[in-house]
Amino acid sequence: MIQHLSSFIITAILLATLGPGPAFAEPRVRRNVEVEFETIEGASLYEVQITRKDDKSKKSQRFKSSTPQWSANVKPGLYLMQTRAFDDRGAPGDWSPPTELKVRLPAIIINSPAPDDVIKSSDAKTTEVNFSWEPVPGAKGYKVTAKGENNSFTEEKEVSESKWNGTIPVGHAVTWNAVAIDENGEDGEQSNEPYKFQLSGPALAKPKIDKPYSKFVQEVTWVKPDYSNRYSYTLTRYNPATKAWDAVEGQQNLTDNKVVLDISQPSGRYRLGVQAHGPYREDSAKSQIEFYMEGGFKNQEEFDKAMLRDGITKPSKYYFIASYLFTMMDYSESDRTNLSATSFKAKGGTGRLGAGYQDQRSKWGGFGIVDLSGFDIQGQR
């Protein structure tokens, strides 16, 4: 007598089919299960028995095959599977030990967003995306997952219908999928590949460029707009002879929010234009400023000396000063002889005005100051 089969191999080819049912009734989904057994020498017939593990009320089903392969349309669920072989006399061997066989609900068929769709949002932060797919017969619910590139975000939701309106961060390549859930809470099959679409945002804000406070300029910086991660810039210099702006330098995909200037460039009027870029967002409008730069320096030491010299140079021939010091006085007096007392409060102060002159080429000059003081005491000044 042939002993029971020691093992079997499931090739896991599962195809969804709809079983017959009454008109207008909920369709019953069945999966085509194909199983390959280990060949038993001398076996003339094989028998497969499957029993619902998740539904004890269901009777076992048996199937026979003349080859060590078996296929059948089976309702999704959790089964216990056993096999045995028959010899040439028709005598059966022992049943193999039960092995779990999960027949899952089929993978979904999506409607939207479709692969490679580009969805444009007017909101810079988040937007609502309508996910939908074909209903899976026999599904009691669905598990939806949406992820950003490099796992930048993950949104998960269980829903009862074949659709979900999810709030998704803008400015990402989004990968999404939905899985059917059967009556026992078991997940259905995953799609072969998750679906991917782009969720693009509106144009970035213009970079705000910081205007240099001195003519000795070594770098120009700007404030990073939200959601930007790289920048492009152009630097031009005004040519008085041609009355045109000549290109000096430029760069694409700059990650720093600053431009380091070449101090060996000639002195003159310069113009800097900056544009911000961000992933899956429209480029910003171009920001631009003009400034005067002192240049023509051979090295950093020469630059530092010139800046120090300029710092101690008199900026003007004229000097002015204006100030006011506010004073409050609280006065009290008592006369014990005459049994009298006096008290009052006074407000006043001192104002100062000054002016001076000194020629920039001379170490001599003149300066004059006028002080005016006074108090208001009980209405008298």
C-alpha cells in the first residue's frame, strides 16, 4: 500500500472568477487554485481534501486527479488541505498531515488616480485626493495605503466602500494601493506593483534677497521660501560704456541660500537675480536686487584693509546732535515753628542742539552746543 504523501508544492496561481448566483444577488467570487504534488512512485491516482478551517459548518470537499497536479475554483477563505495517493489496485494510502491553505480575495483593479497621473493642487501644504477602485465581490472592507517617496509620509485607512477621499501632503511622488478584506478580516492579494502618481504644488514664493549694508560685499544671502530646496542665480554688472548688463556668473541647483562673490571683480553696480525650486512644485518668480560692490582686490588681506580704512573715514563734513533729558521733581517742606507744610511736583528737562563742521582733509574743525533747561512748577514755567 502506498503511504501518505510527505509534502506538496503550491504553485500559487490564483485567478479570480465569479461563481453563478441568483439574479440581483451579490456575486460570489471564486479563485482558481493550482497545486502541484510530489510524485509518488507507483501511484495511479491522487486525491485532495480541503476543509474550511474558518467555517466549521462547511463540509469537506474532495477532488481526484490522475497526475500530481490539481486545480479547482475555490471560494476565498482559510482551508486545511490533505492529500493521499492510490496504488494500481485502487487502494488509498494515508492522508498527509493537514496544511493550511489561504485562498485570498483577488487584487483590486484601480480607477483613479491612474499610474503616472499628475494631480495639481492649488494648496501648498495638503490637498484631498479621491482614490477609487472596482469593488471586489465578497469584500467586507478595504485597507488603503498612500506613501511618499523615501517614506516621507504614510497615510493608512480602512474603509467599507471602494473609494477613499484622503488628505495627502502636496509636493510628492505618491505610491498607493488598496487591499480587499474578507469576512474573516484576512487581507486579499496585493497588486503586483503599487500605483504611483505625482501630487504637484503651486508656484513657490519669491526668495527675499537681503540687500548688502556696505559696499564691501563678500556674499549675498536670501530667505528660503517654504518647500524650496535648491536655487538658481545670475549675477550681472552694469557696463557704462555700452549701458548694458554684462553676465558675470550664474549657477543652477545651488543648495545654499547665499552667493559668495569674487572680490577680484571690478568695482561697479551689480544685479543679482535668484529663483527658487522645489520637488514637484512650480518654480518661483525671479527676485532681483541691485547693489554697488567695491572690488579689484588681489586677496582677502587687501580687502580687509580697505574695509577698515573705509570704516574710519569721515562720511561727511557736517555733524549734528539733538537730545532731550526729561526730569521729574517731587518737593516737600515742613515748618514746625509756624506749623506749615509745602509740597509740589515739577516736570522739566534739558534739551540739547549741536552742529559742527570739519573738512575731510583736515584734522581741525568746529562744534557748538546749545542747552535749554526748564521746569513747570504749579503752572509757572
